[in-house]
Amino acid sequence: MPLLEINVLGPVSVRLRNCSIVPTAGKPRQVLALLALRCGRAVSASTLMSEIWGDAVPRSGPTTLQTYVLQLRRRIEGSLPVGSKQTAKELLARSYNGYQLVAASRSFDLAEFDRLAASGSAALEKCDAESAARYLGQALDLWRGPVLVDVPMGRVLAAAAATIEDARTRVLEQRIVADLHLGRHAALIPELRTLVAAHPADENTSALLMIALQRSGAVPRALQVFEDLSRALGGEPSACLQRLRQELIEDPARIEVSTYFPVERGLPRTV
């Protein structure tokens, strides 16, 4: 049975039998992207029209949406094998007051990301840093760029993409915490420097870099990270970060990763 292969963690890709069904025109592309993002769930016609036109849905909106869906079904039908018992209407199905794209979770990268992220989080809760690092690393390896990077986004897609990007940030922090607990601090420094440069006011990332530098014997550079963070914030960082700075000054050898990033939580105690 031919299955749709859906990828949204980067440029949108929806393929059937290795043939792309992604249209080049912007609005049909938005429709397919939103259906792909919510694969396996119904998306109401009103939500699809809100994504395409915002608050200015034209009187012809419902008819135009039906035209876009018809175009997508024709692309699906063109990729089905001759004599297939499946139909385009089954793969892009009418559902209640909307439409639903049908695909197995194993062929949907976002569903696989969620599965691996959940496995990684569960491993962290069991203090199994090695398994956590493996699962979370596999989840991050699925990403090929920003979510739906090549799709014009209305407010519905933009909000969904922001939520997914936040989930990626959470998974990345958890993976770094797991790696710190596994003693991989030196290898993490270049990655963390890049993240701090991209997010200079993010306290979690700065704290992770400070600890990685401390564990690598570079206490002065760790203290410089605190100063850079203070400038980026325009004031003093949180009490947790100030305590870390004080320990770096007074007795850096006493600092334990678990004090600030307990493996079973994966984030600073102050968060």
C-alpha cells in the first residue's frame, strides 16, 4: 500500500512513491503544509482559510479552498500506481468540516521527532544520561533546517512552527545536559559558543557554557561568559547564575553539574 512520506523539519517534503506532490504556488503550498503539519488530524476549512487569508477571507474562499484541495488530489492521483486500490480522496480525505492528510507516523518526521524526544526525556527522568543523549541526538538529527523554511506562513503556520522550534530548543538543551553528565564538556564548547552567540541573553545556554568551560579547566573564560551575559541582559542575571559565578570565583573544583542541571530534569533548578 503506497504511503505518503511527510517531512516538515526543514523544507516541506510530501512524497508518494518517491514523487513529490508539493505544489510550487504559494497558497496551495500553505494548504498542504498545514495538512502535513497536522497529519492524521482533521483541519477545519475555517482554519485553512484563516491560514491563507487571515481576517480577509474573500467571499470565494470556500470555493477557492476546494480548488486547492482538488489540485492536491490530482497530484496525489498522478503518483499512485496503475490499478491502485487506494484513491487520492482516501489519502487527502474529507473529514467533518475540513480535510485530513493520511500517513503512518513512521513516515512523518515530526511524529518521529516527538517519539524520540519523549524517549530521551523518559531516560533523563531515570537518570540514564547515555540513553538520553542517544535518543535526543537522534531526534535532533531529523532536522534539516527551520520548520517549513520554504513555505509562506500565515498566522496558523507561524504559531505552529514557533511551538515546534521551542520543542527543538528544549530537546537540544536536554541533550547537552546529558552530554555534560557523560563528561563530554570539551566537545560541547564549540557548539555552546555558537548557541550563545545566537542567543546572547539566554541564561540556560550561558550557564551550560560556563559549566563546560569550568569542567575543561577554563575558569577565566567561564567568568567572561557571565560578564557577556550581564551586558546582553542589561543587568544582573538570575540568582542561580550569580551563585554559579560566585562558586567559580571561590572554589570552582566544588561545582557539580547536577547542582545546576540535574539529569532527571535537564534544566536549571530556577526554570
